[in-house]
Amino acid sequence: MKHTNPLTIVIYLLVGAAIGFGMEIALVGGGMQAVVPPYTLPITVIAAALIVVALAIPIRRSISGRSQARINPFSAMRVVVLAKASSLVGALIAGWAAGVAVFFFTRPVIADTATIWSSIIAAVGGVVLLAAGIVAERLCTLPPDDPDAHAE
């Protein structure tokens, strides 16, 4: 399995921003209220980030030899897939919240500061999940094979 491509992350960020900004334009244009990210969103996302990293640490200990506990390869693969999914979902959430923040900044009437701050904090939470997913993915990476072992 390859590491998450940075271009994929940038694409997810841009798609999330387009969805967030476009959704707010459509809602307000239709006469409805704009969606404001709740303060519980970044709390939940950061908790998920901590769980992803916590699941990857025992795998890293087993890979590096600091732990004698054997890791089931299927559970290790599940953690890697969870880490990859977390990085992509974190990019989507960060992009969406950034798109919502840009929408509030571009209005002719300035929005309430609590609304803008909730969008910014949600974007930061998405970036934390993105970073945790990338870190967990790197923690689960096997070291390269020893080239001297094949020579003998």
C-alpha cells in the first residue's frame, strides 16, 4: 500500500472548500439560514485523531522491535486503512470549514465573530485529523528491506 499522495490531499481540501462555499451560497440564496459548524465538531474530530494515533503506536513498537507482542497483520492493515481514511476525511472537513469561513468573510454584512471562529476552529480540527492520519500511516510503515541480506 502506498502512502497518501499529497496531491490527493490538496484535491480533497479544494473539493471540501468548494462544497462548503457552494452549500452556503445555495442555502442563503434559497432564503434559508447558513450552516454554522458546531463547536462539538472539532472536539469529536480531535478525539478521533487521538484514537487513530493510539491505535498505530503498538504497531510501530512491534515493527521497531521495542515490543515482543505480535501484531495481527489484518488488524495492522485495518489501522493503516483507518489512518488513510482519516487523513482524507480530515482534508474534507478542513476544506469544508474553510469554505464556510470564506463565505462568512465575503458577505457584505459582517457575520458574528462566534460564527467565524467556529468555522476556523472546525478547520483546525480537520487539519489535526489530517495530520494524525498521516502520522499514523507513517507509524505503520515497515522499514525497507536490508539490501545486504539479498547479496549473500
